[in-house]
Amino acid sequence: MDTLMTVAELKDRIDTGARTVLLDVRWALGDPHGRAHYLEGHLPGAVFVDLAAELAGPADPSRGRHPLPPLGQFQQSARSWGIRNDDVVVAYDDSGNLAAARLWWMLRDAGFPAVSLLDGGLAAWRAAGFDVDSGEVGVEHGDVVLAEGSMPVVGAAEAATWSGRGVLLDARAGERYRGEIEPVDPRAGHIPGAVSAPTTANLADDGRFLPAATLRERFAGLGVQAGLPTAVYCGSGVTAAHEIAALEIAGFPAALYPGSFSEWSNNAANPVVTGAAPEGDGSGGGRPEGSAP
């Protein structure tokens, strides 16, 4: 299944009656009103997915702000959205798939390959002149059976040494990487050796992913190359999934650090560095032995 599905392809599936499970993952950091936005307007037949409640477990300093939920819990949620084993799932949001990619990655990791992101999301659907519905959508429970472990992941210990054998990408905004601001996590800066690769740079102005060739050039410029292990983290493992989708479009496989910086920065033994360089610039970041402010 392709990583992306265009609005035209989705509309054709709907018009021809091809069974498609549409999932609306409206979420953004600092905006807790995803369900309200969904109720105001969503793709016809789309079911709302609550990222904080259904795509993450409770926040835990030792695992991050959005730790992956237990498999059984995720399978129960997937069934409540109506997913059956042979379905095609299309996920979207209204922010360039920055949130929806979390669901895409989780289903892929759970051994469910028939899932795509709607390129451009709700904005692209509306721009094409297609109707939206409002209110809740009720669906029959599905019977999908999920597993786990189909996508590569790394933990903190691997992230600590990753830059010595591969490329570790930090998908957060540049100012958070550099340590200029940190709105949610206990320390500002980045994991030593990580390269700044803001997720938003994967998107065109209209919220669609950049062409594969453009993404390939972008990531090559950051040091990514065939055969060199690549891993990605962000603040809490959400937008890093978007970067992994972009890397896949570009032809590069990559591992996810699920706990990401929210896990890393909560452990005082983990060093944090600041500045624009992967190893920091000596402007007050972490020391090799690790330091908590």
C-alpha cells in the first residue's frame, strides 16, 4: 500500500463503493479541541480518533509524554473504529498529516499494511470542492487482529550512540532543537549527535508532502543515504512518525525512538546540548556526563 493517497484516488474509492475506513486524527500540541473540530466538519463517514487517549498511554517520565499504548488496547481501539482485517484505511488530519502519521505508523507497526495518509488532509479535500459532514459517525465494530514489531524502533540507549554509526534526525522545530525555547519538556536542547530536520520542511505550502525526489534531496543533504541506519525522534514520538513517512516516500527506511526527547530529557543521566551543531556549541547545553538544570 502506498504511503500516500490523493484526494482524487480517495474520492474514486468512495464513489465506486470500495470499502474504506476513514480516520480523522485531529490533534495539535496546545490544542485540546480535536473532537470539537471534527464535529464541526470532517470527511463523509470519517471516524474520530483521539490521539492522546487512543494512540498513546498515560504520560510517564520514564517513557515520554505519549508512550505507545499496549497492543491489546490499540487493537480494541482499532476495532472500535470499524477496522476489519482486509480493509483499506486512510488517515488524515487538518495539519499536513503531522498527527495522522502517528496512526499510520502504529498500524504499520501492528502488521496492518493497507493504510495510507490522505495527502493534504482535510484542506486538500475541501480545496477540491468536495463536501464535508458534521457530527458524530457511528460504525460497526471491526474484528481486526493486530500484532506488533513490524516497524523498527530504538530506545534511549541506542539513541545515545546512534550518531556514531548512522544518522539521528530531530524532527522538532529548529528553535527547540537549538534550545532557544522548550515549551513542554524539562530541558532545552537536543540529543548529542542529532541533526536538525524539522518535520514541517517535508511539506509544501498547501500541506501536501513534497515530491519524492525533493524529499530525497533534502534527506541526502542531512546525511541520510542508502545502507546507513537512520533513526528519528521528536518531542514525544508523534511528528517523528511523519518524518518516517517522508523518509519512506524518499526511499529511505528509518527507525522511531518512541519516547523521544520527552523521555530523554527526563533522565538526568542523559546529556543534552544546545546550539545549531549536532554536538552543541558550548553555549550552556549538556556535558558528556549529563546534566539537569
